[in-house]
Amino acid sequence: MKFVGTLVFTLLVISAYGLYDANSPVVQLTARNFEDLVINSNHVWVVEFYAPWCGHCKALAPKYDELAAKLAHIDDIVIAKMDSTANEVEGVNIRGFPTLKMWKKGSNTPIDFNGDREVDGFIEFFKQNGIEITDAPEAAATTDDAAATTETETETDKEDL
């Protein structure tokens, strides 16, 4: 049963994926899929409500993409955005652009993000709200491989002396 739920969620996320940037790991939401994906979810969602013409939103985009890529290995966290000039969600108060909100698992009440709009600022926000952030397994393996390569190269260099 859990597999079916995960499959349905994955298909909904894939269908919600927008073309804001073809290479973006950020999920594009609409008013039509917002409730099904965010409110009725068993995941943590961070949503940027943006306006395409907004300079602050444009400046945030690469950092937000970086955040989504950094957290892509954590299945329970979804980084998303919604064009608020084309979509309106009842009960979600947008006071300016960008507005950033987080919905925790099992909650339909958002938490406003008022932190530093850098990747580390978002990570700190997660931690302050009890969301555990782990490093990607590949990053750890890559670091170990690089250390091993450096050790081997050092040994080889010593042998050449």
C-alpha cells in the first residue's frame, strides 16, 4: 500500500514539474494541483510564490535551484514554486514577491520563511523547525574517493623521489 501511495505521489510531482527552467530540480505548482500535492501530502514542502517580472525572485532562482539540488536525495522534502500572477490559492496570504512558506508533514498551516535567502539560510530554517537535513550519500563517497586518490598520488610522488 505504501508503494502505491509513493507511486501516486511521484506521478503527481512529475506532472506538476514545470518548465520555469528545463534543468531546474524545483517542482512547478499551480492552483489546480496545490491542495493535492502540498496540503494533502505526507512530505515537507517549501514553496516560493513568485512573479516572473520580480527582480528579487529572479535573483533567488539560482539559489533556490541549488537548494533543491542539494536536498534532492531527501525524499520527504520537496522544493517548489508557483507563479502567483497566474495562480491564487485560497487561504495562502501572499504579501509580496517572493513569498516563501513551508508546510510540514500532516499540517495545512504554513510556516513563513523570513530567514537569509541563501542555501545555508534555508538549511538553518529547516533545522529551526525540526527538519533533519542529511548530506547526500554521493557527496560523501566523492569526498572519500578524492581523499583516496590524493593519498595514492602522494604515495606515487614519494616513490618518484
